Amino acid sequence: MKYFYLLIALLLFEVSNSNAQVIIVQNGTTALTTSTLDSAILLAQPNAYIYLPGNAIYSLGVNINKRINIIGSGYNPDSSLATGITTINGNFSVLNNFNADYSTFTGLFFSGNIINGANHISFTRCNFNKFSFNYNCNNIYLVENIIRGGINGNAALISNAIITKNIILHGNGFNCIEFFNGGVEFSNNIFLANNPNNPIFSTVSNCFVRNNIFTQNSSVTFSTSGYGNIYSNNLFIRPGGFNMDGIATNNIYNESLNNIFINVPSTLGWFSNYNYHLSPNCLGKNAGSDGTDVGIFGSLQPFKDGGVPYNPHFQIVNIPGSTGSNGQLNISIKVQAQSN
């Protein structure tokens, strides 16, 4: 019922001014409207929901210092054609003052880095650059994101962090995953190697690494300065025998890159029109520790194609610029409910 009323409100604002960047702040049963992200955060009471429309770019001048839930229209331009994507410019910081614990963020494209110091935080179906920790944290969930610049633990004490079903890029000049000492599970991710000169894992110890796909070739060191990791049921394009800084079991080596995905012509970046499902002949089919595929489309709840958030999603929005001869505005709207 809450989503129904929000859908009506969003539709009315869309009709009244298709160019307006109207933000809805849902404080319990009370809905407020504003036009800037800073003002939305100011208006939000603890555990409020902030709905950001698509085809809009927001700047954030404040840090997140309260428990909030921010929902955008999605990061994938192909899946958000009707609404446009929701973009937040610059770095995005969640403070370590305990007030921001249990915040959630979904359906957002961030131009910059995520800097987190809070607990019980989740980023799902977002697209951002680097994710960094600046404080000891627990219960962190990074699920179904596009991560363009890797993840940096900054030697913080992390416990119960789940990093799963993400596409994580590994470009020149940085380590993909660095400075973690236990408490992290990396599962069912795709690590795309962008001609890197640096290792995938650097100073990463006592972590679980399973059901992932690594496209890094054998000319580059895989991991350095770590110990005690458990690598299981991963798929590599490089031959076996390289240093993993830990125990390796049930991994697949030397798989041809051309045989892994249905349609991924290049690993130089993430592209929305590529198909990252496993090809029928890939050795990673049903090879995960749970009997499902390795990579993002494994597990009991696979990666959602298109990456749209869980709230009702506009598929078609056609609002004419003027009324017809009868004075009526002929609006065409198609909305799809999301099961997850």
C-alpha cells in the first residue's frame, strides 16, 4: 500500500512538471517534497525513505549522519530508459557516529567514491567508484553493484562483511581488493581485469573467497602480502600454481575467456549491453560451492538483470508536451512491480 501511494505521488509530480527534480521524503505515513538532496536529508527523520527521481543529478554537501534509506530509479541506462538514471555527484560519506547505522542505498549511480564508517550498511544495485572503510565496521553488505575502482579496507577491523554478486573492475594503478584482515566474504563476484599492473588482492588475510570469476591473466601477480585466505570454487583464466596467500580447493583454472560469458567482447570495463551470463559450455556452470553457477548469476538469488531497485519501476512514461483538441492530456504509463 505504501508503494501504491508513492507511485501515485511520483506520477502526479511527473505530470505536473516533467522537468522538475522532485524528491519525496517518506517519514512514516507523512510524505514531504523537496528539490535538493541536502534538504531531503535535513527533512528526513531516522529510518525515513528518500525517493530520488531519474534523469537527475544531485550533489551532496553533507555527510550521512542519520539512519536513512535512499532509493533511486537505477544506474543502468538500458533498464531506466523511461525515467533516466539517478546520479549523485562527488564522494559519498556515511559517518561513524552510530546514528547512521542500518542505512540502505539502492538504485543509484555515484560519480565518486563511497566512504563508510557505519555498521549494518547495505549498498545494493548501485554503480560507484571505490568503496573505502574509514572506521571499524560490522555487518556490511555490498550486493549486485558495479564497482569501478575496487574496495579498500584501510586496515580497519571489519566483521561480517558480505561482498557478493558484484562486478568489480580492476584498472591500472590500484589494487582491486586491499587492506583487509578477516571478517569478509567475497562470493559470486566477477573481477574484470582492465590491463592491471597491480594484484587483485593486496594485504588481504583470513577472508573467504568463493564462487568468483577472475579474468586477470597470468602475466600479473594475483595476490601479495596476505595469508590465511580460503579460495574455493573460483574460476580463473590463468593456469594454476600461482600464489593465493592461503588454501585453494575446488577451483577451476585455465578456462578460455571466450568460453566464459555469453557476450562479453572486452573486460576493459562494464558495459550495460554485455551479457554476463555464463555460456552453456563454461566450466563454471553449476560449479559453485552451492551447486549453482559461479559468478553473479549463481546463488539462490542471482544478480537481477538491469539492476533496477526493488520498488515499482516505470518502464514507459510518455507525457505529451500539450493537451489534445479535447483539452485532455493523453498520458501513457507502464509500471512493473518488482518481486525482489
